[in-house]
Amino acid sequence: MKRMDKLVKLRTVVEQLKAHGIERFAGEQIARRSEKGRNPWNKVVVYGLGHVATSDVALHQLALAFLLHDILRKANPKTWDELLCYDPAFDESDRRLLQQAECRVMERPDEFEGHESEPILYYMPHCEGPVYDMVLRRRWNLLALGDTAILGNSFRAYHDVWNGSGCKPTHPNKPTEVLRIAPYTTEIDIPDPNHLVVGAFNNTSLMTFPILRLKPAKAELGLG
């Protein structure tokens, strides 16, 4: 499929996701954050999309990222203009497609994060556990975590799997920080439009880290 055809399909999938209820879901979460007096997320950072130029799953995941970014821009005029994307697997075709879609392709994962407590929504579709750990370590203080949201693999599911029988405590892919923070995380499953393409959105939840839940465990977690 040519790149222009891909862009047309991308816009079509965005509209399909709106019809499925994703737009309403995201709007509700932003409104709840505002009601609690928290600053709105002003950047959407996307990790782990894979080959968007050739994968239908990746294209659908990119469409969700576009929809989230558009909703945030409507809610907060200070939102960063571009969708920020990073994946070391991107090839030239992926980069060209993302740039034509007006995304900023980052050269390193923390390129545009700015201040550590900046409110950021991370979209990390089906990333490996250590990638979630990388993000959490960069945000590992009370205020920064309070201004962090992660849309990706369920932390609750990680907690259940890694605390089950048969898991090696020193496995190299064990998501250590995810497991530490999971009991203090608020997690909401997103509406699952898997009928659009199987495998794009399964096991996907929105994780936030309310300060009121983190405060009692501040010393235990070693939060600044």
C-alpha cells in the first residue's frame, strides 16, 4: 500500500475508533483529572509502535495515538503540537510515513520530555516490561508520577503473572518497577475495539498514579 493510501487509512481508523467509544473514554479521563485539580497532560509520547508502514496492527495503534493527541489538544491549548514517537525498530519507510503524518520521530526515548514533573501521557502498546520500567525510573518521584499516565499493558496483569508460581525472581525481563508500583496504581481498561484488527488493543489499560495513594508508601518506594 502506498504511503498516501496509508495516510487515508489512518484517518479512517481514527474515525472508527471515535465511533467505538474511545473518544468518550479519553474525554472522561481528562475531565476527571481536571476535576481533581491536576494539570492536564500536555504531551503524548509513543513508544514501541513497530513497523507502521507495513503492519496493520501498528497502524491501528498509531490511529489511537492520534486520537488521544487530538483530544488533549482540544482540552489543553498548551499541548505539544506534535505526536512524539520513538522505536529503535523504525526503518526509513516508517519514518517517512510518520513525518508525513506530522509526527516527530525522536532519536532517543527522552528527547522531548523536558522537566521531570511535566504532565505526560505515554502510549506504549505491548511494550516489554523493561521499557515500562525505563519510563517509571525517569519519573520516580511523587510529583512526577502524579503527572504521569501510561496507556499500555495492564500493570495488574503483570502483577498477577509475576507473582504466580513458576516465575523466576531474577528473570532478566522481570518488570521490577512495574511490580513495585502496581499496588498503588489506578487502572482502567479501555474499550476494546479488537473487531477492527485482532491484537492491537488487547490487554490495554490506562494506568495513573494518584499522589494520595503513593504518599503512604513514599518511604517504602523510595520516592523523592
